[in-house]
Amino acid sequence: MFRFIFFICFLIFSSLAAAQYRIEGTVTNQKGERLFQAIVFSADNTLAQTADESGRFVLDNVPRGWFRYKCSYLGYQTLEDSVFVDGPKILNIVLRGTLYNLDNIEIVANKLNAKSPFTFQNIKGEEIRKENVGQDVPFLLQFTPSAVVTSDAGTGVGYTGIRIRGTDQNRINVTINGVPLNDAESQGVFWVNLPDIVNSTEEIQVQRGVGSSTNGPGAFGASILLNTQSTNVTPSIMVSSQVGSFGHSRLSVNVNSGLMNNKYMIEGRYSTINSDGYIDRGSARLRSYYFSAARLTEKSSLRFITFSGSERTYQAWNGVPEAKINGDEEALRRHYLNNIGQLYFTPQDSVNLFQSGRNYNYYTYENQVDDYSQSHYQLHYARNLSSSWILKSTLYYTAGRGFFEEQKFNQRFSAYQLPNFIDELGNEVRRAEIIRRRWLDNDLFGANLLAQYSPRVGETLTFGGNVQYYLGDHFGNVLRAMPDPGVRPTDRYYDNQGEKQEASGFVKWEKSIGSRWNLFADAQLRAISYQVNGLDRTLSQLDIDTSYLFFNPKVGAFYQLSGSENLYASFAVANREPDRSDFTDNLRAGVPQSERLNNLEVGYQYRGKKSAWQANVYFMDYTNQLILTGELNDSGNPIRVNTPDSYRLGLELAGEFQLKDWLTYAPMVTFSRNKVRAFDEVLFDYTNGEDRVIIPHENTDISYAPSVVAGQTIGVRPAKGLLVQLVSRYVSKQYLDNTQNAARSLPAYHFHNVLINYQLPQTWIKDASFQLAVNNVFNQLYSTNGYSYSYIFDQTITENFLYPQAGRHFFVGINLKF
């Protein structure tokens, strides 16, 4: 009996040992792309299979037991692993890294890595696209720490802005693939000129503080780096379409060839975005395209990239009188009477003011538009010269041209170099209603050179240089005048040219000491030459010729406390030249001085399996910071002057917590103290002429710098493929000038958005998702920006204008990838 049982067991075990099974699965990269022709094979090379066009492979006749396998694909790290086989197996393989390890070749001058001693956040393009319904970049970044955004038209489409740590976007350095985006003269960033650029963006890095050395105008509080150099292995067509409140519509089509012949890629996108705006007549008609062609090898990459945007937006720049937003009829009447003949000229003006709602728009002229186009051309070449050297070079050209058209009442002919004339009744006519255009035609040429040397493991030296030349033509013409003294629209009533040359170079050193320390040092030299000549819009003669030489050193250290905890600290210096307007708009104050910032950052980071959080303390000490005085120029724009001493001190806290498999919580808050130690307010007394009144102030809050910025994101996954998020934001009171006067302030506000994204199961469509965004779901009435000016006429009169945002509104859309 025993022998019989033994014989049966022997047959069973023998059959099991001889059993053959099937392993099947897919091969993808970290982006989820299926890798056609990836090879999966056994460690002893007895079995091998090539993945088909959908990335699927099948291995038959795999014996029972531990199966050691490898997977390789051109340009990716080979994977080696094992799996226990005791039946049919599903094996989905993800290859790590990027094609040909391009992240190690296509380096960007100031991109920070995980061990950099600065404060930053990386946002993947795929994360951004889930929330992208056609709003500008600032609104897609508004839930990053210390960020406050605003929109002239109230919906995030058209003219938008972002402040980080109270720093406006004229002081935020923005680059696309390492190429400066800031306008060379104004140093501003006009996101409206690049609609839907995020749909061609691979990653965005937001740096807070001075950060590492960069190209273009100095980072004076923050940097935003956009990278569009994507690498897609498989061909695809992606279509995104959204509609929403206030006539919103967006259509974007992206076509990608994938990797052809293991070397070549082509990508193209066309987008159109339309919105009527929340503000009356605050429409935006936006168009853009993106094209990229690349040749890639194991040791080099060559990319040609061009992208362009055109915008035609109805102006909503003037804001809304605070009395109208508050519903204070008596204050609104006082405002109206104070400004008859200054802001309000016609019966239509008064009807518009008193009969509109909080979405009032001062402008009523049908063609009161901003019309501008901007095109970018970039050629990038990167090469791995050896195991120690990497070289990256870039040539770029940016061209922009456009105008804004205005209707102006009671204008002197002499202000437009037009003659007075005698009417049919024999009266001399000196003033008229004028339709004018102000033009900007500008060109930027530049080159970047970057080299990275690694003499030994854990140590790198990076050398970088940038030269660029900017030429900007500023001119204006009168389209018509009523009555007409003989206007020729081709004549320019003012014409001046700004010319700016810049050259900079830096050397950056990073070294790891043991497994815990990472040291950093960076030194940059930046030289600027700026000239403006010609007739300004006020018909004053401009003759500006100035130059600067800045030295910007930075040092820091990163220390790994444990596998999940890190400490870092850095000290950085930044210098910044004045804007064009600082020279042209305040001629009484003399030549403006450059600004200097000393920035100290100290931070702690924790990253565990189900939670991550960070705390950062910053101190930003300014010398000669340019701040608003309350004075206005001849065109009604705010004037800035240097103040000797001011600072920003803050604590930033941010975290991500996986509370349940289906529940996440991500809070953030910034507490800050932002002070001007002393400055002089300027008021004009018009009671008996035009007297200049100086009012000294000490230790007051810096304008547009809230002491608390907080937010949270609660994410719930109630079903497979479904994500529901409640996103909240709170911004404390902000002052509209530097007097810390409560009568000149922007009230605190908060709002809540609901975002719903549903990912459909994968079929013959590679990716399909639906999105619904309900913004300001509780219909809060709030304003995100404003301005204030005061004067004396028997008594001090203050005028506040605010920019109200839309109440509850929605966007719904679909994203398809084939």
C-alpha cells in the first residue's frame, strides 16, 4: 500500500515539475506609453518575445518555479527581475528612465534636483492637463504654496497675473526650455500671448525665492520653469474640448508621431480658446500653435521648437469702483461727481456706471481691444561628449507685434501733434474725441551655452552663459478724431526705440559628501546695457542710456537626516535693474536705482510611505526695492520709487497625506510679515493749484502682500477611475498701497472649487477622460486685485478700484487620446 501511494505522489510531483505555463502582459514606460518592439526574455535566453504595437507580449512553455527574466528597450534602462510561476501569470512591466536618458543630457541652467538647497515644487504635465480647461498658467498654479492669482475678466482667461510671496510677475523669472519669457524692457510676463501652452508642457517647476542662476531678468522672489521637450515613444492623437460659463469654449488637437526609425519625432498642436468673460464685454479670442521636430541618439539630441500665440481681448484693465462692488449708492454718486470730466464724459458713461452690476466695465467703445501676436523659435542641441562632459547649446528668437486701441475724450490736438482748426462758425477747435492705437513691435535674439563636468562620482561643475539682444519699437497713431483736423492714420504722433543688450555667465558647483551631505555654490555675473531714444507718448523726449553689472552669489547645503527626512539651508543674492516705466513715468524722481535682495531659506522635508510634508522659513531683505507711492503719472498709471529698506519674513507649510486608499488630504499655509521700514507718500493738493504734499510713513505693510495664504485639497476616489476633489483657498487682507491705511485695502477672501475627473477603462482609445470643474461653488463675492490713488481737494479723497471675480461657474470637457 505504501509503495502504491509513493508511486502516485511521484507521478503527481513529476507532472507538476514538468508543467508548462504561459506568461503574458504589457511593457510600458513611466508615462504609460506602450513600448512597441520591447524585448522580454529569460535570463538564460531560452525564451524571448518582442512586444507588439500595443506593447503586449506572450511567453509560452514557462516551467514551474522561479522565472528570472529581463526586459530591454532602446534608450531605456534594462530591467532584471524574477517571478514565481505556479500557473498562468499576468506580468505588466514598467521600464524606468527616459528615452536615451535624455534627462541627463537636456539639462536646464537653473532646474533644481531633489538635493538642491532651495524651495521648489515640480508639477508634471499630465497632472496639469487633468485640470486644464483653457485658463492661463497662473490659474493652473494658483494652488501652489504662497501663490495668489488674479484675472482682469474674472474667469482666468485673458489677462491674468500671479504673485508668489507677494512678488509680482514682473519680478518672477519665467523660462521655457531655458529661454527667457519675460519682456526685456517691462520685465513682465504676458501669459495671454501663449494660450494653452500647458498642453505642450512636460513639466513645470516653481521655485520660491531667488533660486539657482538663470537666464534673462533676475529672479527677484520666484522662478517658473516650463519644459516642453517631451519624448513620446508611441504615436498618438490627443483631442481636448471644453465648454463652460460665460461663453467659454476650448478645442485643442495634438498630433505626435512617436519615435520613428528609433531617432526622429515630430509633434504639433493647434488650440483655440474663446470666452466672453465675467466682466461686461471682457471677451478673449485666443489662438496658438506648437511644433517640434527632434533627432535623438544615445549621446545627443537636436530639437527645433516653434510656438506662437495670438490674442484679441476686450480691455478690462480699469477695474470697478469699490463703491459699486460694495453696493454703496451714496459713495458711488460721490465718486461720479468727483470724476466728471476726468473719467466720465458722456451720458452713456453715466448710464453704464449706474445701471451695470458688479461686473461693470468702464469701457464701452466697441473696438477697445488689445491685439497682439508673439512667436518663438528655439534650436536646442545637447551632446554627451564623454562620461564626464555634457554640452547643451540653444539659439532662440522671439518676435512680437501688436497694439491696443482706445477711445479718449476731450483730448488736446497738440498732445497728438495735430493742428487746431477753425470750425464753420469761426471758433478755434482745440480738443476732440480721439481714437488712437499704441503699438509695440519687438524682437529678441539670444543664445545659451551650458556645459556640465563631472570629475568624479557625486561632484559636478556646471558652466553657463547667455547673450541676448532686444529691440523694441514703441509708437502710436491716431485712427480718427471727431471733429477731424485732417488725421492721417499712417502718421506716428510718438515714436521711440528701446535697445537692450545683456550678457551673463555663471559657474555652479555641487558635491555629495558621504551619503548625507550635498553642498552647493553658485556665482553669476550679469551685465546689462539699456538705451531708449525718441519721443514718448507724452511727447517728452527720451534719452536713456544706462548700464549695470551685477554679481549674484549663492551657497547652500542639503543634509539627509534619515531615509525619509531632510534639512536644507541656502543664502542667495539677486540684483535687478529698473523697468522701462521706472525711467519714463517718474521723471521728477530722477534716475531710479537698481534693487538688491538677500534671500535666506531654511527648510525641513519629510517623505514617508503615506505622508509627506515640508516646512520652510524664508527671510528676504531688500535694498532700494521699488514700491508704489500713491502718485500717478500723466496717463494715470501708478508710480514707483526706491525705498532704502524693506523685507519679507515668512513660514511656509505644505503636506500630502494618504488617509485611506480612497482619501487624500493636502493642506498648505503661508504666514508672513512684509514691511517697508520707511517711505514717503506723495499727494497732490489741487485746492489752490497743484501743491505737492509729502507724508512720511514708518514700518508699514508692503502692498499686495497678504500675511496669510492658505489652501487645502481633499481628494476622494469613490469608484475606479473616478476622482473628486474639493480645492479651497484663503487670502487675508491686502493693502493697495504702502500706507497700511485700512481705507485703501483689499478685503480678505476665500473660495472653493470642485473638480471631478473620470478616467474611462482603456479600450481601443488609449486614454479617455471626462472632467467637470465647478469654480467658486459657494458663490463667494470677492476681488483678487485692485489699485488706489489719493489726492487733496479741500480734503483727502481716495479712489479704490477692484477686480471682482466670477461667482459660481463651471467648465465641462472631454479628453481623448488615440
